[in-house]
Amino acid sequence: HHSRRATTRRGAMAFSGGSFQAAEAFVKSFVLDGDSVTFDRTALEGLRDFNLEPGRCVCVFPVTPRVQNRYGTLHGGCVATLVDVVSTVALLTVSPDPGVSVNIGCNYVTPCPCGTDVEVDARVTKVGRTLAFMDVTLRTAVGGKTVATGTHCKFLPNSQQTRSKL
């Protein structure tokens, strides 16, 4: 069982143990890089407390006014982005290829009000020759109430099997 904890301080990451460089680099460049103006960086500002294991990434996301919908709860588009990005981090702990999204599915279970911290738990369920499958659960950090669940399927264009067929 290999586990590694990451914390963020002013956009920098500090890690201890393990060898999850690809996942760490993805998080740093696409989510935490202070100079980035990408959608991921803008939408997921505040994502923190990364815990990495092989095939798994758990982190915390604060629901702030910036990511709420007209009802004052976590916006569904932000949930989909969390499913996308956090499951990709989990994938990178077991695959050198971050893949390309084929399908993302979200089930919105219960509204999550502004001011709530959400734990995002992404797990890789299978990495095949050309496809990878991940499951994600978003729960309230306090109380563990399920907010949403998601699935993510990615095509792995850089896999050896894919390249041999092109």
C-alpha cells in the first residue's frame, strides 16, 4: 500500500514519499499553477489536500460563490470538471498516458450549499489496451453525505497498442 499526501501553499505543492511525478505534474500545471488561465485552473481554484495512491486520488474542494449556481449550490458544470480533472490525476498514478475524454457522466444526488467543503474521491476501475475507466464520488467533507457521483472513460491515444494500429 503506497500512499502520498500533498498539500498546497500559495500554489506550490509539497509531497512526501512515493513516485507519482506524472500525477503531481498534472495537478501543478493544470490546476495549481498560479500563472495559468485555463478553464481547469479558473474553475477549480482552491482544490487542495491531495492524497495519491496507485489508481486513486482524493482531494478537497471548497464550494465558494464563484462555483455556485442560481440556487446557491455547487454548479453541475463544476461537478463535471471535478470528475474530469481528479479522475485524470488518479489515472496518471497508474498510466503514463493522461488520455482523451470519451465520455463523462454525472449523477447529481443532493444539493451542496455554498460554504461546504467537498471531498472528491476518484478511482481507476480499469486500464485496458486503449481505454481507461474511472469512478468518482463527491461527498461533504463533514458528514460524508454523497453530493454527486461520476464516471469517466478516456481513450489512451499514446498506448503502444493504439500506436501500432495507426
